[in-house]
Amino acid sequence: MSTSALAVVPPVCPISAAGGKSKHRLVNQSAVKLAYKVKCTNNSNYSVNKVYGFVDVGEEGGLEITRIAGKPKADKLIVQYVQPAPDHTDPKQAFEPGYQSEVVGETVVKLSAAE
């Protein structure tokens, strides 16, 4: 697994250019609760089932990547993560401008669509 605080398992997403779905796990490998936000370099062909979420210490969250048909190209998914404040009830709060956290990072998932 990854050495980052939040690992994506599996770390790559091989998927058909004709479309399909791929299931992944978000694994919190840190000693703190994490909030995450998923971004993509190609929102025209890819979507995820949960753009924002929390993953507790030692826990896992599910992530489903969906691709609609389209020309294959080199794309990636970026999962940004931060330690939320104790009073955050919505993961979006941890990504508001001005919010500071000691734990900040990102994990990249390579999206490889094949014809």
C-alpha cells in the first residue's frame, strides 16, 4: 500500500474506453480522521460516486469510478485529504478557503482507459 496518509486501493484504474465502472477503497493509514475531496482531469468522461467524505482512523471508505464512452487519453484522479476540525460535520468544511490543517496531502490515481 501507499505511504501516504490516505491510500487508494488499487492505486490504478484500468477501465474500458467504451465505458464502465471500477471500485476502489480509500484507506486511512494515519493516526487522525481525514476529510477527502476527489478531483479529476477529465470530468467529461469520468465521475465518482462520492466527491467529498470522511474516513476515520484505521477505516476504509468506498469509491466507485464511472467512465462513459469516449476517446482514451492520459487522465488522473486526485484525492486531496486534510485533517478536519473536531466540529466539522460536513467534509466540505475542511476544504473551505482559509482552513488550515497539520495533515494535508493528496494521492493520485492513474486512469488508464483502453480501447
